Amino acid sequence: MLLKVCGMREKENITELAQQVNPDLVGLIFYPPSKRFVGLDNADFYKAQNHIVKVGVFVNAPMIDVLDRIDRFGLDFVQLHGGESAVYAQEMKKNTPVKIIKVYGVGNQINWSYLSGFEPHVDYFLFDTHTIAYGGSGKKFNWEMLKTYPLNKPFLISGGIALGDWDGIEKLKKEIGQLAGLDVNSKFEIAPGVKDISKLKKLANLVKQSRSIS
């Protein structure tokens, strides 16, 4: 299981996260309306953090802007969190060596045929709770819907995940082999963009224990 901590922004908080939690992926949000938006002010600091795997989160951004942030921040992944097309993902794959995560906002149903068009061009899918704000709702979707997942591409789950959800995540992993990890954010925050390191350490320990058992 991979652990992705999204919505990071503050220098000291990022340093503490890397030293004490060491998650697999760290998400930086480049969507201006977000309360966790990362501006260009500290781009050099982020780029110098070679010991963390950085995921840039974008919502319907022009590709030229995404490519600029990849260079400025030293991004390792791009997360497409809006209504980007499969053609957009394909072009992104051609223009950059970074890995790509495509997000699907889950409402009452999941359009598997829509996602299948992205499968050749992305490295992971990520299922989050549908919201007009493109994430950060702190609400869960119905995980039971994922049990009909028909694709081979590995995926992560997000949406209001808290420490108390760990047993459910482990159970889901046993039933769905393609479940590759979890993406946490608001339930582990002190304030928008500032994470509770003690809570994240507890979660990271659970993830590590599951790896040793498997």
C-alpha cells in the first residue's frame, strides 16, 4: 500500500513530514481556488526536496503551465484532478517523463468505459468523492462501488479518509488487488495546508505493518 499525503504547503511542515513520516508521495496543489494552493514563492525550496516524491495536483490547467511547474518544482508525478481528456493525458505522457495520476470524482455511479480510455496513458487512477470544488470535501464515497473495478491499472482511494478507516481499507485491499494505496488530506490537518504529524505517523505505522504482513 502506498501512502500519499496531499495538500502540503508549509516549509517546516514538509520537512517534519519527510523526517518523521516519510510517505511515498507528497501532493502539492496548483489549483488557485484551493485553500491549500501552492504559489511560486518557494519553488526553489520544493525543487530541492529530492528525498520526497512530489505530486503536482492540477485542475484543467493549460499544459504549458503544468510543464512549467514540473520544471520549477521538480515534480515526479502530475495528478489530473479536473475534466482533462484522455487525449490531454496522452499528450502529457509524450511531453514529460513524469508519471500521471488521473482522478475520478465518484458520485452515484462510475463510468468505467470513460476511464478505460485513459488506461494506456496514465500510471494510476485515483478515486475521490465528487465535489464541485474538485476535492477537499472531507467526505467519503461508497467504496462498495469499487468492487466492480474492471481495469488492470492500479488505483488509490481518497475522500475523507481518517485513522478509523484503516480496517475498512485493509478489507477492501483483500477484495480488490488493484487497490494500490490511499491519499489523505483534510482529516489529518491542523489547518488547511498544515498536517498533524503525530496522526500521520500513526497511519504510516499501520501502512508499514500491512506491508510487512503481506
